[in-house]
Amino acid sequence: MSDNTKIYSSNNHPVEFDIYGMAGVRLINPSPADAEAVTRQLGPLHAVLEGEPDITIQFVEEIPTPTLNYLGLDFVGFDAEGLYILKSKKARAKVRIPFEQIGQPLEILCETGLRRVPLLTALINLAMIRKGHVPLHAAGFEYNGAGVLVTGWSKGGKTEALLSFADHGARYVGDEWVFLSADGRRMFGLTEPIHVWDWQTKYLTRIKPPVKREKKILFKMIRSLDRFNRMLSRRGWNRAFPLKILDEAMPAFKRQLHVTLPPQTIFEKEKLRRGAPVDKIFYVGSWNRPEIRVEPFDAREIAGRMAHSNRFELTPFFEYYHAFRFAFPERENPFLETVHERHAELLRRALEGKEAYRVLHPYPVSLTELFRSMEPFCQANITVEKNAE
């Protein structure tokens, strides 16, 4: 750290996060807003770490960069000290991540006041892999005593399965990212915010995601515009200017039809689990047929597919790593160069021999019908024998 870097507050005590004894994060000199921002990312996992953290985040008021070379449009920069991420959730930021350190205890430098620490989840996933644990793009819950892991490609139906079972009393473990122990027996999750789409809420009777009045009005306006645009499309009028502009803008409008909520605002406190066994695995995906199909599936094939799904989910992180290599061609990180293969092997070992199923469904899917289709396979004492492929 440069000698003229100004510390935000020398009186602040470190804030620490213990991620189920699998990884640790320490914040040095955070403002209350900084600590709150990281808590939104990681959930209420505050605890005193027993050992040294895997990731240390030092907050400062300002990181001096008299000369900064830009990569792209004011998005990433570098100087002799390292690479800087200059945007976080489209807001201004300045965060120096030493990519050459990843694969060992890591020290990040952040200017105070950011909305979230960029790449933090990816960095935790990489720390997990380094220590032999298995991060997985998945949802997890416990239902009738059975620990259920639901995985698949992005937008494949993981959150839909979680919400459908939660509405029938399931206990939340995680959504988006779940961590498996090296032997695959236990799973843990980050309580990251959940995206709940407006169409999903009509199926939920027990859990009621809170939606602000302003959001409800916005949803009604977008749905009205969508109906109007579809009427224009049927008559062929949407190809004429200026109606063509509405047709082109509708996909962006419809992407606003969701709320992002912490799990604590959706699930009752006793429904939030710190971990659960892994008894059943469901690989979910959508298809172009109207029915829902649930069938036994090979866990080895799920592991093979999910290795590529996880690689895809880490694509944004590796875009920054390639920017780092562009800025510093001589600073190759051997851990990052081989991490995909290492993770694939950990995943194969963790899922081997697990009871597994494939779920194919239309999209959007009725959460009621999804629950009815999957529920018979989720009993703790029921195992359906795999058919020969």
C-alpha cells in the first residue's frame, strides 16, 4: 500500500465473516455503510475468525493514482501498483485486486463508499476451491428431512424449485451459490438476495415476498405496455416508426418485472438453515414441451455439465483476469490457469454415487405443478432406482 494512502478510520475494529468454517473474510477500517454493503453480499455471517482470513479487504478514503491507464471506457485501469476495477453495479468505485495473489491469502484495497465489493463471490468461490471445498451454481433446501440440491444452467429453474418447495414448508439453505463439503455430504449457502419475478408470486400462498406499492404500479404499467405491443404486433403495426421503438424496448422493460430481496424478508427465521445434508440432487432445465418430466439421472453427467456451468458463471471474473494479464503479461497466476480442471475433479468426487434426477419443464413453469412433480422424489426414505440409459 502506498504511504500516502489515507485510512478511512483508525478506530474501527475489523469486521469478520466466517463462512461455515470453510472460508473467512476480514474487513479492515470499514465505515458502517461499507460493512453493511458486504453483509448484503454475504449475509449475516459475522463471527470472530479462529485463524487468518482467506480474503482481507482494506477500506481507505482514497487510493491515489496520479497516472492511470484505462482499459475500455473508464471501467478498468492499471498503474505500476496493479489493476483497478472502477465500476461496481454501474456505480463509481476504485478497487485494487492483486490477481497474482489469488490461490493464497488475498488482500484487496477498496475506496470506501462502494455499493458492493466487485468479484467478492467469485473470489470466495476460488478460495473454497483452493481449500478443497466445492462451490456450485445451485439452490439448496431441506424438505421433510431430506436435503435437496437443485442445479442447472442459469435460468434453468433453480429458484423456481426453491420457491415452490418453500411455499410448502421447505427450509432455505441457499440460492445462486451453494458450497459442498469435499465429500459431498453437506451443503451450505450464502444468503444472497433472491430475484423474484412478478409471475412467480401468483403461485405463492404461504410465503409472500414483500413488493412495494411503487413496484406493483410499475409492473402493471409494463404489463399493459406488453399487451398493447402484442396487439400492435398481431396487426403488423409494430414495424412502423415510432411504434417500432416500443417493440424494441419491450425486452428491456420486461427485465424490470422482478424484485430483489434478502432471504430474511421472504423466509421466517426458523426456515433459514445454516446447512443441510445432500440427499437428493435435481438437475433442472427448460424445454419446448408443455409437460414436466422427472426421471432418474446419472450424477456423473450432472457433475460434467455443471463443471461447464460453473466455468460460465466465472466468465465475468476471468474477463478481469485477462485484463490483468494484458496489463502485466509476466504475472501469470498458475492457480487460475488450472482452476477449472481442479474444480471439475472436486465436483466429480463430491457428486459421485448421489441419488440424482433430471427435471425438464416448460418456461415459465407453474410452481404448483413443479412442486407436485418433484415432491414424490424428495422424501428422505424413498430412493427411486435408476433406469438404464
